[in-house]
Amino acid sequence: MISFTHAASALLLLLSVCAPVRAAEAKSVANMTPEELEAYLGKGRQSQLAPVIAAVRDPKNKNADSRAVELYGRLRSLKPVDAVEVPVLLQTLEDPAACSDIQKATKNDPDPAHCRIALVDALALIGPPASSAAGPLTSLLSDDLFRCRAALALGKIAPTPSPVAVLTASLRAGNECAIDALGDLGPASKSAVPLLAGLLKNKDFRNKDRVAAALVAIGTPGTRAAVDRYHLEEERAAKAAAALGEEHAKNWLKSQPWSAKEVLTAAGKCKVAEDRLARAAKNKTPDYDEAFSSGQKACVFFSEEYADFGRAYGAGAIPYLWRYCGENHDKKLCAAMREWIETHP
């Protein structure tokens, strides 16, 4: 017969062997380290996405629609620890029928492109552990529908060998998302610096701020100087435009003083209409509906006039309005009107 002492010792030994496995199983999959996740899944076990994708693609599955929604939710929440999902993501991405089947199950989203974009975005979320996706993502750079997302994913994954050459070529072909991807790759993108610096000097290129951010992220010698020159030129251009705009507004206002008069007249009519409506509401007079209708028209007209005036004449418009009022009308009336306008957005 085994003694109580021997039985207790055997039990303690068994618990010490099983403790790491049970501790890992008790943790949320999302919180596991890659090593814990690998141990938890075990060799040959399916990933968390595989059964969901299989259920969505099963034509006999009555709940395929809800499973497709669940699939998209999982794709959007993937983390680097989910590197085990990469083979399933790639298999689905490269299967011509897979996304078509998934879209059929998602009645509110019939566009197959959205499925492939979701898969590419999921690989980007996983980051460097998804380096095996570099080949398929590179092939998508030639597809106008997916080239932006594919470039961004390559920047986040940063596979080896480096994708800088293919991203540079994609940028030359017009894929501006490659700018951000090259920035994400940091100093590894130093060979792309001449191309990016050239875009900063290109007067017709619109996304120069993105280029400047990428150059700062690359951070190789010379990039800082190129970015500083760009910011200095932008600052000078902004000051020149502001000065020109202010001068234009002054000259325009001087030639058309009636424009300020129109705004003040419209504001006065709106104020009178509001006062009339307030009296009608307080005294419960039968003309309330008519007062409301005419008052609404008057005040909408004022708000449009006021907005147009500000847009047309720039930063100097509103100060000019009150200067014009003070020079041509009773100053107390102008002060009251100004207070009323500024409290009526």
C-alpha cells in the first residue's frame, strides 16, 4: 500500500510538470508571447482564423454571414503575437476563389477587393513576423487596387531582403503610399533619398509634407538639410501669400464698401425678426408661425452673407466690417450689432 507521504510527493511532482502548460492555457491568446502561443497551439494544430474561414466558405453553413463579419473583426485586431496566422492569411490571399466566397457570405459588402485589402492590412498589423508575405505583397505593387496597401504593409513588415528597391520603383510609377513605407523602413531607405529629395523640389508635387516626414524618419546625412530647406521655403511662401492676400482684401474692400453695408443690413433684419418671434412666443399671438417662417429666411440669408463676406475678403474682412460700421453708423449701434453677431454663430 502506498503511504500518504508517497502519494503527496507524487501529486506535487505531477503539478510541477503540468503548471507551465496550464498557466499558458489560462492566459488569453492575445497576451501570450510567441513561444507560449507556439506551445499552446502545438505542432500541427490549426490557427484561430482557419476554422472561421472554412466556416465562411462552406456553402451549407447557414451562419456564414455572421462568421464573415467575425472574420473581418479578427483580421482588424491581429497583433504581432499572431504570427501563427500568417500561412492562413497568405493561403487565403493567394486563392483566387477565397475572397469571392467570403464576399458572397457578407451581404452588405459585395466587393471582393475589400476582402483582399483586409488580408493585406492584417499582415501589416502582424509586422516583422509576417516576413514570409514579402513575395505576395511585392506582386500586388503592380495592381492599382492594392498597390497602396501592399506598399504600406511592406513598410511595416520590413522583410529581408529589403523591399526598398521595389518600393522606390513603385513610387516612380506613381504609388505615393511608397513614400510612407520608405519612411517606415528608416535608414535602410537611404538609397531612396535622392528621389525623395527631388520630390521636395518639384513644384507640381502635392504631398511634400509626407516626403519631408519620410526623409526625417530615414535620417541619413543630408536629409535634415533638405527638409530644413523645404520648411524654410514653405514658410516664406506662406508669409508672401498672407501679405498678398491681406493687401488684396484691403484694396477690394475699399472698392466695394457696399459689401460691408449688405452684411450689416442683413444682420439688422435677422435681429428684428428674432425680436418679433420672441414677442410672438411670449404673447402667444396668432402670427407666430408667420414670424418663425420669415425670421428663418432673414437669418439664413444673414448667415450666408456673413460667411461669404469672410471667405471673400480673408483675415482682414471682419475688422474692416466694424471699422466701416463705426465710420458710417452710430458707434453704440455698431457695438451692439457686433456683440449680437459674435454671439450668433
